Amino acid sequence: MRLVLLGPPGAGKGTQAGWIAADYSIPQLSTGDMLRQAVANGTDIGKQAKAVMDAGQLVSDSIINAIVAARVQEADCARGFILDGFPRTVAQAEALDDMLAGLDKPLDAVLEFKVDAKALVERISGRYACAKCGAGYHDVFKQPKVLGICDVCGSTEFVRRKDDNAETVRARLDAYETQTAPLLPFYRSRGLVHSVDGMGAMADVRAKIAEILASLT
Ligand code: AP5
Ligand code: ZN
């Protein structure tokens, strides 16, 4: 199964992609995670991307397209994959079409996450992650079972994303509206879009997605 998760920052794409990946045994390809890794490793791409990400703007299509084109050809993508945060511009969507046509592996669905602007800001401002294993948490909606200790790896160190501050969040929401939302008509015209009400609790959103995915097979 080949899926695109589309939605504004904080809509829950990463959270749900993790569950879909586990349920269907296909990898989650998060361009945001790949870029953050490149920044942490100090690679050339990381150096170019850092300031752009810190400002909440989009990294250039050419950089992102090259990363994804290489990744979807890796062996673990043979059975499918979940694109989380890509494509984000019409140019990226067109490049994805070319990549998948070359592999003879078209998209099965685009899941559109619908969440109110107020909830997006609330979700982003409370988000944090384990510094060691990357498991995601939230100050209100998802605390570890024992506060201060990661459920997954037991680490007591946590981090917050540098771009999760009020000013950068505004820029990211704006980038979504102007550059990414136009992908909805692009994919709707092909009958690929399934809208997901992302306002419910995480488990309820997961159940709605499971229903949609079951209807595809
Ligand atoms: P990226 O990492 O993709 O960030 P984003 O799109 O802004 O999305 P987020 O990770 O903020 O949100 P999410 O929808 O995954 O929400 P989450 O599940 O974490 O991109 C970062 C930057 O990289 C971009 O700004 C850009 O610079 C660059 N970039 C990346 N891809 C690019 C591309 N293709 N082209 C160009 N540039 C690119 O949930 C948020 C919080 O809410 C969590 O704490 C979670 O626990 C909580 N939560 C989730 N679901 C619920 C729920 N149902 N109820 C309550 N809380 C919930
Ligand atoms: Zn951990």
C-alpha cells in the first residue's frame, strides 16, 4: 500500500503514520524526520536546510525530491510506504508521479487530516519527544505512563523541536495554506483523497483510518 498523509503542522500525521506503519508493516517516510537527521548529522543537506526549517519555510523542491526518489527505491519500500510530509508543493507531487511511474507503483490513497487551527497550535505547543529513541509525547494529550520516563526506552531526557515556537508555527501554517493545500484539488481530481476528521482522540482517528484503509483492499 502506498499512501500520502496530507495535513497542516500538528494535525497528527506523524502519530498516525507510526501506527499505520506498525499495522501494515510498511515504512513511514517522514521528510521532516529525514531533514532533522541531516541537520543533526551536519551533512551538506542539513546545513542548507537548517535556517529554512527554523524559519518555518519549505526546503527546496530539488533537495526534497532527490531524498525521496532515493528512499522509495530502497528494499523496505517494495511492499509499500507512507509518505508523511511529502509532497508539500505541486512540483513535489509531479515529481512523485514521475518517481512512481518509473517504478510502476501508483499511489493508493491520500489521507487528508482535517483539524481546527486552534487545536493545531495547542498540539504543537505541547509536543515533545524522547531524546534517545524519538518516541513522541504531549504535555496534555499523551504523557509517558510514568512522568519523566520514556515508555519505550526508559530514558529520562526529552527534547522539543526548535520550530515548535509560536512565530515559526504561524509561518508553517501559512506555508501549508499557500503551498500545500493546492495539492487537495490536484489529488481530488484523481479520486485519491479520503478526508479524516482529525479532531477526535488519537485512538478514534486511528480507527477511522483503519476503516478507510480496509475499504481500499
Ligand atoms: P515536518 O516534520 O513534516 O512537520 P509538519 O508538517 O509541520 O508536521 P508536524 O510534525 O508538526 O505535525 P504532525 O501532523 O506530524 O503532528 P504530530 O503527529 O506530531 O516538517 C518540518 C519542516 O521540515 C517543515 O517546516 C519544512 O521546513 C521541512 N520539510 C519537511 N518536509 C518537507 C517537504 N516535503 N518540502 C519542503 N520542506 C519540508 O502531532 C502533533 C502533537 O499533537 C503531538 O504531540 C501528538 O502527540 C499530538 N496529537 C496527535 N494527534 C492527536 C489527537 N488526535 N488529539 C490530541 N493530540 C494529538
Ligand atoms: Zn525513548
